[in-house]
Amino acid sequence: MNFTNRDIIGISELTKTEILHILKIAKSLKQKPQPKILEHKVMGSCFFEPSTRTRLSFETAMERLGGKVVGFADPGVTSAKKGESLFDAIKIIGQYVDVIAMRHPIEGAARRAAEATDKPILNGGDGANQHPTQTLLDLFTIQECQKKLEGLSIALVGDLKYGRTTHSLAQALAHFNAKLYFVAPDSLQMPGYICDELKNNNIKFSIHQKIEEVINKVDIFYMTRIQGERFADPMEYERVKNVFVLNAKMLEKAKPNLKVMHPLPRVNEITTSVDKTPHAYYFEQAENGLYVREALLGLVLGKL
């Protein structure tokens, strides 16, 4: 299966077979590191929006495969501050590096970047649009903790309107006959176009407003924070920011195999009491980002 020079912009561009291949490679890298396969390769780490896990795991992945990293974590230190366009910036950066991992606050920015260079673009999140590498690490984590991907019951909870991680994950789970529960206030429910896609793929989903309605029914409880930075109206954010808070007591009647996931960072939506339960799996989830991003880097650079 050839991924060489391929852009990874949106999860919907990957087939089920391709997704499973990426997960297989990630598992092999977790079990057996490959510290030299990207020697003499350089990754451009271009983060026009704040990031901790995505940026650091991309950079660590590149270095653990033997490659080097150049880039920035603050667009204020780039010529964007002087008015340089994204297209021009990526065109130039592409002349210096072999692959670009990027995040940008504007939807569609990753696609625009891919038009500017012939080097592969790995989308680390573009606005409220897509976050395909997060989805791949989520799928890897689900497969790891449930020993399968097919036929699971999965709750997506919190900010489903602006949450790019939940958009991508819902689309990807359509490949695996999941039963989905969308738990959010009406103002933050899953966008209609995602629901329409799921209906077209005969994927069962239901809409809820309370955690208690679903917590005892699911195998995966995927929590997300309410993203204040995406709200045009600060008052709307204040109304919904603490609408869902998961604590250990709420998990007392959960299925034994239930795992709680979160793309992180968390704010108030999962109390630290959950960390001590056997259901918590969000820190393992974050670690898995390293292996999935290693797999993607090796694949698009033609070394895996």
C-alpha cells in the first residue's frame, strides 16, 4: 500500500483498508522502535495555533525515527506577522523540508497548504474542521483497549459543534458499524452534514443531553472540552462551559470494559477522581499519538 508523498488532510479521504494499515504500522512501531529509518529527513513543524500534544508528539515522532525538525509554535515569530500569505509561507517552507506537520485556526488551511507544495502535508487540525491524525490515534487507542473496532457503542460528549476531533472520529467510525451516542446541549450538537453522512451509511446514532442517559450503555466514553476559543459570543460560552462534568461516582454502574477517552487538554469536564479508576484511558491515548504519527511520517516519506 503506497502512501509516499501523500497528504493527510481529512479522515474521509482514507479508506477502511488504509486506516487499518496505518494502525497496524503504528502497533508495530510501539512494539519495536525504528530509530534510524528517517535519517537525513527534515520535518517542518508549522503550528499557527497553540498545541501541546499534537506538536510535541509530531516532533518527538520525527526525532525518534532519526529525522530532524525545524519550525515554529508561534506564528508571531514568522513573516505572517508582516502579511505573508499561508500559500507563500508553505511554498517556501516546502523547499527546506521533506514533510510538513501543521495546525492552523482557519478551516481549509491544510488543503490550501497542500496546494502550495509538493511535499506531504499532515494536518494537525484546521479550525473546527478536521483533525485526522487525532482520529487515527483515537482509533488505535480504541482498538488497543477494546481488542476490536467493529460493533462498539461509543458516546461522543461535549462540544460536538466545534470539536474537530469528534467530527473526524464520527466519520471514521462509520467504517466500523459503531452505534453512536451524541451527548451535547442543543447549541453544540453534531453538525447536520455529519449526521447526514452517518444516515447515508446506515450508522445508528441518537442524540442526548445528559451523560446519565448513556454512561451505562457504552464501551467508549469520548469526552471533549467546551472550546471557548471557538465561540463568537462569550455569553454563550459562559452558559455551557461546565454543562458536563464526569466524576468517578458516575462510573459506578458502567460496563467493566468502559474506557474514558479525551483528546485533551481537559479543563473541568473530567474530575481527577476519574484518573484513579480502571476506566481512565486518556493518558494512554495521548501517548499513542506518538506511534500513530511515527507511522504516518514513515509512510508518507516512503520508508514504511
